[in-house]
Amino acid sequence: MHLKAIREKKMMTSHDVARESKSRYPKEKGRQISFSYLAAIERGDIKEIFPLKLKTLAEIYDESYLYLLYLAGYLPEDLSQPESEIERLVYDELIEDGILRRAAKMKKLAKLDSKTREALRQAVRIAARAAMQAILERE
């Protein structure tokens, strides 16, 4: 229901979404969304959406991928209770980082444009790689 509401708010048809996914990912069938697949999701006939397809929908709808993963049941119900020590460390660090906390509270950053979102993702990836390298060097 949430995906249908977003699509309708964006004033897109299911066919528009299918065309957009094929346009964005012409060589990646796993990222493409057919009209019939989207219709089945919106009717509730498909209970488990493939994460890559969900990622495509998040990009097309300019919606949070993590939030869609949460709604689809891929993330724990209580994100404040991470399931592993690594998750807990990541959450703790993000919460402790005053800059991120202040940025999250700013209304103008409530909806990030795609370039800003990608820059943040890249920064997180770089930090994760550096952390992993530090862990491996200690062993």
C-alpha cells in the first residue's frame, strides 16, 4: 500500500515505473520492474519483494531505501536494538556524531537530493572500508 501511495503521489502509472526501471537499468534484469510485478506488489499478492527491485523503486520514487527495506521486513523492527555487535557499533557512532545528528534534525535535509544521498553513501562506504582495514591489520 505504501508503494502504491508513493507512486500515485508522484503521479506515475505502473507502466511509467516499469519504463523508468528499464531505462535506468537496461542491462540489469534484476533491477528492472515489470508492470505486472509492480501491480502484484501493490495488490499484496507478493509478500517478499526482491531487495534489488526495492532499491530500484526507492531510487525512482526518491524514497529512503532503508525505510522500504524496513517496511518489507528485511530490517529488525527495533533499529535501536541492532542484531550484531558491528551493527551496534555503527549505530552508536552515527548517534554520537554530532554533525550527523544536527544534520538529521535540519528540515532542509529531511529530503536529500540524489547527489547528496550518493555523497553520504560514499562517505559511509569509505569509513566502513577504513574500519575493516584497521580490523584486519590488528589480526
